[in-house]
Amino acid sequence: MMISSFEDLLLATRQQVEPQRLLFVFSGADLPDDATPEQRSRFQSGMGGALTPLMCVDKAPEELGAFSALVEESREFGHEWAIVFVAALAGRGGVAPTSEDAQAPLQRMVESIKAGLLDSLIPFDRQGQPVILS
């Protein structure tokens, strides 16, 4: 299935044989101190920058409605974020993963984002649209 929106992701997770838990890492975009004038210009136009993990959460697909509700909930934590990275954690034997099961994978996601290893994560912007990072 092609994921072209957050709603597509929810649909895909709900169609899996094993129950899923969604993992979210909200990241801010910062401009490094040693940025070039070109990088500064791109950043000011809303592009580029270094992604910094700010907060993370895990949720069962049934706990999620519209993407706007996730955005609203994220405001409670007081961090302005630019991109949310999402991954899914599959259960086993028909048993869904718990929040405790999600802690180590969430930490690995944070470390992957810090290292720029993003291939296994789906990034979404604040409108719930997938982002292509270059």
C-alpha cells in the first residue's frame, strides 16, 4: 500500500495480521551554527536544517483519530516541532505490543534520527502529509 497521508498509515496498520503499536518521534528543525549563507537562506524559506528529536510517544492505532488530534495533543508538551517520524511495532500471537515494549524501539528511533539514518521511518509534516527528506 502506498502511504500518501497519515490516514493511509492508520489504515495500513489496522489491516496487518498482527496488532500494531505506532511509535512517534517529534523533531524540531534547527539551523547549525556553522551553516552557510545558502543553508541559512533555505532554512528561512522553510527548508533544510538539522532535525533534533524533541519528544516521543507510542499509541495503539485505535487510540488515534485524525492527525489534527495528534497535533493538538503534541501542543500540551510545549515543543514546536517540524517533522514527526513514525514507525510501527508489530505484536506477536495476536497480542499487541505494550507501551513498555515500545520504549527500546522508540529510543532506537531517536538515535537513528540523531545519526541521520531515516530509511526505516515515515516522516510527516504538521499537516499529516508525508515528507521526502533529501
